[in-house]
Amino acid sequence: MSSQHTLLDMLCAGAGVSILPCFLGDTAPQLRRCGPVIEELTKFQWVTMHDDRRHLPEVRMMTDRIVQVIEQHRGQ
């Protein structure tokens, strides 16, 4: 597979089993987990922004929206 999107489409169509990032696999209602999260493959993701720009209203609004989406999906 050269494309993650193609892989996801094939998995949703029942073409096999694969390891996917939780944020991707958990959003596909056609898929189900076959096992626990593999802790060795987990990592933190950081959203960074320039210190001079982080207080601009449009940057702050987008940052707040990103945080809201992450919090809504945490633990799913």
C-alpha cells in the first residue's frame, strides 16, 4: 500500500487486518479493534505555534478549536 487512505478504504471493505493510529481507526464505524492499544507505538503529538503569533485572535480561535476536538475524542 502506498496510501493510507487506500489502506483505510480496503480495511473498511473487509480486505484484511492492520494496525492503524487510533485517531484514524476509531473514526471508522465499519472497523473494530482486535486488541488493546499497542503502548510501544504510542507517542505524544504537540501543536506548536510561534510565540509572537499565538495571541492573535484567529490563531487563538483555531487553537481553542483543536483543543476542543481533542478533548471530545479523548478516551474513545
